[in-house]
Amino acid sequence: MSRPAISIIVPTLNEAANLPALTGRIDRAMAGRNYEIIIVDDNSHDGTESLCASLSEHLPLRLLVRRKPRNGLSGAVLEGMAAAEGQLLVVMDADLQHPPEMIPRLLAPLENGQSDFVLGSRYATGGSTDGRWSMLRRLNSWGATLLARPLAGAVNDPMSGFFALRKQTFLHARQLTPLGYKIALELMCKCEVRHVTEQPIHFERRAAGESKLSARQQFRYLEHLSRLYDFAFPRLSPCLKFLVATAVAWFVGLGGLMLLAWTGMALAPAIALSYLAGLAATAAFHLRYTRTQREFLPWPHPWRAFWGIGLAEWLTCAASSAWLWTHLRWPHMGTLFALSFGCATVVRYILRKELLQDIRGLGPDARRESISLGSQPRPAPMAEAA
């Protein structure tokens, strides 16, 4: 058989009940075209493997099973794209909410050169959703779209899981860090996409099986957005996050100081001890940062540097509070707190930048140079994507 021109990637997890209808509708929609269906399954236990073996006897279908799946639906989609033989890629869900009959309309702007990324859009003019959506789900979708607006521009439905792009566009991706299920937004941000077209679709209710949308997935979406903001706004995003982390640390430290002062402890040692509480709060932010940026960090042991910097901060805070206590006449608790924590925060900011603990705010050339000094980043699940 000749090499397929179109690859349709369908990530699955316990979706066997939907696959016969889905693949049949895809086959009818793609009549006369050279295509393949790639099912990327996250180790389902509902007979997906045996079913796909049966379907592949009369359909151009391949099954990729991820025995130890990583990065959720997004990771499955990227593995399917990397394995695809077609030069045009289509991604859709298996639950029949995306109409397979619309695949030719998604492909048309790619084939005629009008676009390099096409979304099946619920919110474009002419698009719609099932009328039985609850108000909570509508609000959730509206909020997710609003949060993505600075990244997606004028696109109406950047949350869509039904989209098409050229394989070459995918291979241009930089620093793919998939998380959760909103892979279209990741690809639009990191594949140098310039022209996005939205084709209106009717978004159906799930045909069978259970929805994968959970509270955990929604929190992962927020974490994913955080990564994308770092990528899209490499100067502004780290500064804002530094300010947020600092504000939280100061708030926690102030609470600790007031508690220690209430017990009668002298101000200078109370401030030094309360800074430790603020440092613990900062560690929570550093944990999230190392989880999302580990493969791009220049040093193999970022926690060692964090605690080394933390020790320098704490010594600065302790020394500042002791000096101010002895040199100021009856210093006010708020003044002593602000000046001591301020000195420690300045030390933290300088050392984190000098030791390249946060490379998100560096320009691309500086980021590459810093990475070359330490461990090399792990490739994303595509051809040298990182």
C-alpha cells in the first residue's frame, strides 16, 4: 500500500464502546482518500486492543499502546503525531463529540494553503454545543477560554480537541511540555503557527463511556497555562510569578512573626525564625517550577542551589534584623519586618539570577547558552523537539 497522505490521531482510554461507530464514520468521511487512523491507547482494560485488531482487518488502522502513559491525553497525541506517516495530521476525541464528517472541511484550508492550523470550533459563527450542557460546564468552558485569550489571540475556541495541521508544522515545535488534555493550545503556541482557521462544528454529547474531565484535570490545565505563559511571555511572566511568590512568603512570614511576638519573643530572633516560615512557602513554588522546567534547567540538582540560596537569605534576614534592632531606637515591628525581609528578598533575587535558578526570563540565546553549561534537556516526544 502507498504511504498515507492523512493521519487521523485518536487518543483513547477505555473508549472501546465508541470505536466501531467512530472508525466507520471516519471511513465514510474519508472515502476516496489515502488515510490512516492511529489509535493511541493509554493501557485501557476494556478490550480496546482486541477490538482494534478486528477493526484493522478492514480499515487502515494502527494501534499504539502506552503501557506506562505520561502527560495524559496530550502526551498520547504527541506520540501519535510522531508516529504518523501522513503529511496532514488530524486530532480528534474518541467519544463521538467531534463529528468525523467535518474532517474534510478541516483539511481544506491546509490543502489550499490558506492556513497552517485549523480548529473545529464550537464558538465560531455557525458552531454550537449540545443544548443539554449544564450552566456549570458552560461557565467552566468560558473561563478556560478567557484564561487562554492572551496566548490564543482572536481564536474563539482554543480549547478544542478537534484540529488539523501539517506534519512539518508539528516538527517545528519548540520545547513541548504537554500536560493534561489541551494540546491544541500548546501546539499553537510552540509550532510557530501564523494563520489559524476555525471551522464551525456542532459539539455532541458523549456517546458512551465516562468523561475524563475532572477537578484534577482542571488544575492541570491551570499548571499548563502557567507553562505556556512562561513560554509566550518570557520576561513578564517570571517577574509576576516572583512577585506572587514573594508576596505569599511575606504574608506567611508576617503571620509567623505576629504569633512569635504574641508569645513574648524579642523582635530580632522572632523575625529570623519567621523568615523560615516564608522560606517554606517559597519552597512550594519552587517545587512547581522544578516540575515544569526540570528538562530545561542548567543544573542537575536545583534543590541544592535553592536551599543554598535560602540559607543566604536567612542569614541576611537574621543579620539585618539584629543590626537594625541595635542601631534603631525603638524600631517598630512593621519597619523591622519590612527592612529585614526586603534585604533577604534582594539577596534571593540576585542569587537566583546569577546562579541561573530561573532561566524563564532569559532570551532564547541566553537560555540555550545556560542549558549548554549543564545537563542537556530531555527531548520531547517528537524528532528533536526540545
